[in-house]
Amino acid sequence: MSKEGAGDAEFRDSFLSFLKEGEDERTSLNLEDAGLLAIEMDQMTEHRFSFSFSGGELDESASVGDGHPSIIEGGMVDWWPNFLRDNVWGPAGFGVNFQWILLGMMVGMVMGTAGAQARSLFGMLIPASKTTEFFGFFGFIGKAAAVFGPLIYFVVSSSMDSRMALLSIVIVILLGMLIFLRIDVEEGIRVAKAVDAEAGLFRGEEK
């Protein structure tokens, strides 16, 4: 909690007396103060924190602020993580840690092979006599993506939310896939061979 920032001002006004006694932080509450805290928790939820009681007369009393990271609501695509949490992760018993491990495995398998295949296919489609120019352009596209990808994410997350920003990146990837489906690989190889032949450089069986 910020001790002076404006963002936590309402939270401090409502709960600071329960958390501090003078300049010292409180490590426990008596039953009366705990009851008052539970009442205040029900009335004030415009914060990013959570409270819960374990044991005693207030056992299982809890409150989660509207700005808490676990709250998923208000965005255009918030139905999707809610759907996954209720119908996939919850029933399967997958916690957040396992979800991150699964995500890392999927990204590693997909992005690693995609990068390798992209370079292999690119090598087939370009004339060997113009390798330097084309791979220079290939490298430039990679650097441009490293700039425009975060820029798109920043613009969308600032105007909407982080989930919409991720969706915008997914849309860019899907557009790339649609463009890829229109590529005639065999025709590209034929044209590359023709350019090499004009330059006096022959490939494979044509040598």
C-alpha cells in the first residue's frame, strides 16, 4: 500500500486505523476491531487489496477489492479468461503456476519451430545470388516487429485493457497466417531459380 500516493487515498482513509497504531504496524486485531473491519470491508471495495479471516467468530469473512488483480470483468474479452477458469483450469485443478508452465511449453514449441521454418522457407524462396539483400530485409522486418509489436500493445492497453492488447497481437499473427496461405511456394522457388540462372548461378540439378 502506498503511504502517500493518491491512488490508495480512499483505502488509507477506510482501513489505515486497522493496520497501524500510531507509527507502528498492527500485527493483530481484537474481536471488536475485527468486526468493525469486516463491516468496513463490505462497504468499501474501491481498492486493489483483499482481506480474509481464518478461525474465530469471523472465520471465512473475506473481501476482494474491485481493483484486485484476480478480478476479471469490464473488458470486451474478459468472458474468455472467465470461461477458461470456470470450464478448463478449475475442473482440471490447474493452478496459476501450472498454467504458466504450460504456456511456456506451448510458446517454446510453437515459436521455436516457427522461427526455424520461416528461415528455411525464406531460404528456398530467395535467389542465391541475392541472399545478402533478402536476408538483410528479413533481419530488418524482425527489428521492425520488435518496435511495432510493443507499440501496438502500449496503444491498445492504454486505451482499453491488457487483454484487448494481447488480442491485438493475436490478430496481427492471424493476419500473417492468412497472407502466408496465399504464398505459392513452388512458384517462388521457380522464380528464384530463374533469377539465379540469369545471374549465371545454377541450383542443384540445373547446374
